[in-house]
Amino acid sequence: MRSPNDTVPKTSVHSQRGQCAKRLSILDAAAEVFCRQGFAGASIDEIAAEACVSRQTVYNHYREKENLFTAVVEDVMDRANAMLFSILSTFPENPDNLEDDLAAFAVRLSRNCICNQDGKFLRRLVQSEGERYPHLFEAWRQHGPGKIGTALAALFARLAHKNLLQIDDFDLAARQFLALVNADLQMSTLFGAKPTEDELENAARNAVRTFLRAYAATTSSGSAPAILLAGR
Amino acid sequence: MRSPNDTVPKTSVHSQRGQCAKRLSILDAAAEVFCRQGFAGASIDEIAAEACVSRQTVYNHYREKENLFTAVVEDVMDRANAMLFSILSTFPENPDNLEDDLAAFAVRLSRNCICNQDGKFLRRLVQSEGERYPHLFEAWRQHGPGKIGTALAALFARLAHKNLLQIDDFDLAARQFLALVNADLQMSTLFGAKPTEDELENAARNAVRTFLRAYAATTSSGSAPAILLAGR
DNA sequence: GTAAAACTAGACACAGTTGTCTAAAACGTC
DNA sequence: GACGTTTTAGACAACTGTGTCTAGTTTTAC
């Protein structure tokens, strides 16, 4: 896989974001350009220019376009993954107001995992190149943001165990929660425009309200919680 | 816009799917290739080959690549649009079992508008080329499947008027309904694999069940309908 | 300060694409 | 069968992109 004459300095730690400023700069520029133009449309010259680096330097570090592409994908996925788990850890152990806590959580999730540059990049790339690079898709699913689903499912299982939610199928609930959060953002995210903070807030509120109407634990009397039905 | 020496026969009715078999064949092949490779990655040679037509014929009909691309987009959108309205018209005026009717409706919608070749093409293209061709995105929204939302909202308004649903914001409910239907299909549709008929059925059932838990009209007693809570 | 490593700029061969052009072939119609 | 149109196959110029090479410059490390 790795050619012997990679002139990459001593610090050739695979694609892990390591040391060298140029390497980093190339990675970032490449992410930008690949995202804008797709794999076929992106040219090494453009990437080099955006990274303020000579074309030869790009080739020194990444040997060929294909190689650079997979390095970028790995890098973005690593970052997205770290971000995801940092956000998951913010959910309070004992939520005192489930609706507010879930909404705040949803805002963080959509702001930092879905609507940010990395989220956009991954969505676009998996969509347009996923068929051509099946391993890309698989990586996205198992090791990248595709994991959001399983992580969320675990969170919901915890909440159900505390009798705060009433859920049969945790994975399904997780998928639906994400889908609902996305429902109001799709237009923005499809187009590429970053939604405002207000839009994020609204989208989260709408999603959580509907989600809780469907999944909030019923009170002991068996009817839906008064607070949820009251607003209608 | 239109060059005077378009050698297109007498039947130059813009891009409306008209007459000439070659023209049709080119349009279909181009849709296929653009979808697979994106705009930059698709070559006229490949399109011509897939259409079983000489390259020159492609140029005779569509003058240049850009032109062919927009013709394909228009064509696919027209078809998707027609399909959407044909499906909307199948929803019964007086549903006797809302859950079943909505589920059947969701199956038809996802099979024929979301998971089919045209749906895939449009999603992929809007996603990857929407930023470069803003008019494409705008067209998709106003004149293509972006309209599903408003059409659905109208349907839900009707159902709410008949006291079958209890909805504040019809547009929101429509977006959420679509999002829920997509929730289980995203993996398949992202990857490009056609889901099986069973998967469609399941996705629709899951979506409708959650949707109705959130939006079904409460019975006169004020509690959620017994049938909906019973299953849990 | 010096030597090794990293970087730059430019030229280069090669391949692929777009869009044009031409002459010959196939087609449809009267 | 003859005419006009459509289609084809191939050659073509212009361009763009990839990946290599070289020679010179800058940076870094000792």
C-alpha cells in the first residue's frame, strides 16, 4: 500500500493529524475543495493553491489524488467522531427537564455534527462517491457519524430505564430522533447554507416536541403527560 | 440562449420529452451517467455509448454538456412531479383506517418518489451540484419534489379538518412525516441500494406509528386513542 | 555555519475531454 | 428510385488534469 519512496519526513504517522503544518494545511484545503467539487471535479492544482503550497509538496505527502482523498475522509471522520462523543458526554446523567435537555442536546448535535463543515463534507461525499468507494460508506457507517445512531440508542435506553421514555425499539427511536431533527434543517443543509442559531433552536424544539409526544413515558394513570398535550 | 444552427429536426419542443427515440435515449443515458459520476465526472463519450448513439448525435441535439445537463434535470423533475401528483391522488377521500391508509400511502411515496432512480438522481444532484447551480436547487424546491412538502401539508390539513389528526403547523407535520419515512431508508438510499418491498413496508409502518402517536386526534375523553397506546 | 531535509517553480510526457469538422452511410418520404 | 435529413465514424485542435523530473531555494537540525 505504502510506496517506499514516500519522502514524508520522519513523522509519517499514517494520516493521523500529526505535526507538520503543511500537511495539515493540505488536508484542510483538500477537504474544502473535494467538498465543493467532488472527487472528479477537484484538481490538485486548486488544492495546492488553496493550501498555499506547491503542487509538488502535495505529491510528496500523498503520492496521488486517490490517496489524498482517503486521507481527507479519514481525517474528517476522526474529527467528527471525536466531536460526537464529546457532545454525547454533555447529556446530563439525571435530566431535570427532559424536553429542555433533549432540545439543548439536539441543538449541539445539529450545530456541531450535522450543519458544520465536516458534516456537510461527509454527507455530500458519502452521497456522491459512496457507490464508487464502498469502503468509504462502510467506514462512515461503522466508524464515523453513522455511529450517532447506536450512541443515541444507548442514551435512550438509559432514559427508558429511568422511566423517562417509553420505547420499544431503541435503534428505531434513535433513527427517528435524528430524522426529526433533520426535518427542519434539510433545506439549509442540502443547499449548503448554514442555518442561523435561531433556526437550529427551532428545529430542535420542533423535533423534541414531536418525539416526546410519541415516546414520553405515560404517567401512572395511563394518559399522556398533561404538559405535552396542554400546548395544543 | 438558443443558437440559430441547432440542427434538431423540426420537432424542437425544448426539452419536453418529445417524439424522437434517439433524443429520449440520450436523455435516459445522460441521467444514468450524471447520477453515477456527477457532472464533472460524466463524459459525453460515455453517455453516447450508453445511449447507443454517436457522440456527434449528442452534440446535434444538445449543443453542449451544460445544456444536456439542464435538459436532464428538467426532464427528471417533470417526471418526478407527475409521479408525485399521481400518488397524492390515490389517498382516499374518506379514510376508513387512517393508520393503514397512511402506511400504504407512505409505501407508495417512498417506492416511487424517494427510492426510485429519479429520486436518487435528484437527491444526489441537488446535494452535489446544488451550490454550483443555484437555479437547480430553486427549481427542485419550487417545481420538483420539494413540493411534496406543501402537497402533504394540504393533505394533512384536510385530515385535521375531518378531526382525524390534531395538528398545529401543517407544514411542520409534513416535513416530519417525510423525515420519519426516510428515517429507516436513509441507509439504503444513501448507499444507492434499492430497499426491498419488505423494508419499504416496515419503514412506512414505523413512520406512521410514530407520526400518529404524535398527531392522532385525541378522543373526546382527552386521552390518546386506545388503539395507539395498546401496542406498547 | 553547515549539511540534510523540505519546499518551490517550472517544464514535461501522457491521457482524457470538449467541441468542431468532414465525408460517408442509413433512413424516411414522396 | 431520388431527395433531404439524420446519423455515424473518425480525425482534429485546444484545453485541462495527473504525475514525474530537475534544479534551485528555503527551512530545520546539529
